[in-house]
Amino acid sequence: MTAARPLRVCFACTGLGRERRGFETFTRDCAQALAGAPDVALEVFAGGRDGHVPGEVVVPNLPRASRAARALGTLLRRDPYFIEQGTFFLGFLPRLLARAPDLIYFADLNFGNALWHWRRRVGGRWRLLFYNGGNTTRPFTRCDHVQLLTPAAGAAALARGEPPARLTVLPHGLSLPPTFVPTDAAARRAARAALGLPPTGEILLSVGQLDRATKRTHLLIEAVAALPAPRPYLLLIGAGGPDAEELRALAAARLGAAWSWRSEPRERMSVVYAAADRSALLSHGEGFGLAYAESLAAGLPLLVHDDPTTRHVVGDAGLRVPIGGVEDARRGLVALLEARTDATAAEARHAWVRGRFGWAVLRAEYLAMFQRAAAAPIEALT
């Protein structure tokens, strides 16, 4: 790398173009936000055609949802996501050799591990920057620099002995419209009609995978069921996950017809947020919690579990309640249903997010992180 040319940065995301997890969304938004920076040349390598990323390159691989990935995973006693990452690595190698990047920015752990081993084998000089959105607590031994999304994650990494020079605490950036217009009654009716949702009554939104362990979807379902009539309609948006069948059965048994679940593309999420009156996500252990910030950015009153992550991401813009069980969640929902929904309150929630997580605020910090990561010593880490 010389001062005469821009820093060459490869964004590598095995699920981009197919999956809707946080890193897929983030990769797209970050690449768009940083496009055109004079001192950084970005290329995005995706597992599928996204169509919204400038200059994306699709890498051949076996998608985790494919029959071939499942069959090969069974043969090798690995899960299909491992197969996706492994085959993406093989498809990425010719592009890696052709591009000679300075820095590879990744979140898929097995893909990063393969890159690290390949670098040792061939004496590569690229650096590896790990986006720790999943908040893994494994030792960071297969990368040169690590991005942690909250101060709590940074403190935990330091406490277990990670070198401070290898860490950057920098939150997930959000792409926000240039102006904020609070959703009025007419816009909400139109959004509900577009989604086929009930035209009247309160709609409580929860965005996240159907999951017991982290998202705690079961607590939300039971808490809504424990509310007196008229209860809000519960709209669950997200991927199915391993607990999906059980949780859908629970919702049907406890809520009757007053709920629905679906997975919506990124382009439709603005309509989803416009259709809702309030939002709740009872997770614990989130790395960042993109849905927290998105709900507030849409101006919605938000209920979350009180923990170090939500103190940083949500702060006082939402309702933070220690939620250990159904009764805690029910009381939280009662308070949520009393929260203000007027335009002034909505604008204040949006302003909180824009001032902390908007790209106008974070763009320069991301570019500085890339420079630090690209300058990290390789020898000491191999």
C-alpha cells in the first residue's frame, strides 16, 4: 500500500443477495454510504445478486438453503451455513488473487478463518477486519482488527485480555431518509392496506427471527396474550429460525387470529414500520440490535429489555424494562401502550437515532477504522 493510491477494501458477505440478517443489510448500507470516498476503493463480494450495491461482484457458492449445501453438509457433518462459507471462500480465491486488496472486511467467521489460514500458507499481505455483529466472545485470533458495536462489547473484550490496539468500538450505521415525516393516520391506513393488515386497532410490531434463546419471542407472545381486551394485533417480521414452527403454534393457540408472521424484503420495511403503532423486542444478548434503532428511527414507541446494549442503542428514547419473565413483559407492554405517539415524540425518537447512528455522523469514523485496520501488523498475529 502506498500513499499514491486509495486503500483497497473488499467487503465480503456470503449471504448478501439472499439473506436479511444484520450484516447483509449493513454491507449494502455501508457500501452505499462510503461510495465515492477519495481515499478508499471499495468492492463488494456477495453470495447472490443484491442489485443495490455499487459494483457488486457475485461469488459462486452453494447457498445455505440449497439442497446441495444440505447434502454436502450431511456428508461432512457440517451445517449448511458452513458449506456456504466454505464454497464462497473457494469462489472468492481467484478474485482475491486478482484484486490484491489491502483489507478484507467480513463477518462470517468460518470464511474469515479460511482467509487467515490461506494468508499464512501463501504469505499474503492483506489485513482482516472482523465485524463482530454477533457479539461472539471467542478469542479474536483469526483477524488483525475487530469492530465492536457497543461500549459494553468493547469492555468485555478488554476484560478477557484482547489488545486495545486491535479493537475499534464503532456502532452499526443506518441509512436514513434526508427528512423525517411522522406517519399520520392516512399513511398508516395505506401501509396496512398494502400489507393486508387489520385497518383499525393497535398493531404491535416485533422485528427479528422467531427465536427463544436470544429474541425471546415466546415471552412477547405470552405477554400480549396476558393483556386485557382489546389487545393489540401482534405483527412478527423476520426469518423463521429453528424455533419457528413451535412459536407459530404458540401464537395461534394464545392469540387466535390477532397475529401474523412474515418475512419482508428490505425494500418493504419502511411500509412495515409505517403500518405499526408501537414496537417491542425483548432480546437479551444482542450485538447491536438493528431493529431497536430502526423502530426508533421510524418514530415508534419501543419496549426493550434493559441491558448494556439497549442502554447504548436505545437510551432514554425507548422504554427499557428488566424483563425476566412473562409478567415483567406484560407490565412493560402496559407501559408501552401508554407511551406518546404524537408527531413531536416521534420526531424526538428519530432525532436520537440520526444523531448517533446516521451515516452523516459515522462515515468519517468508518474510513478511519479502515485505515487503522489496514496498518495493523501481520507478523505478530500469525
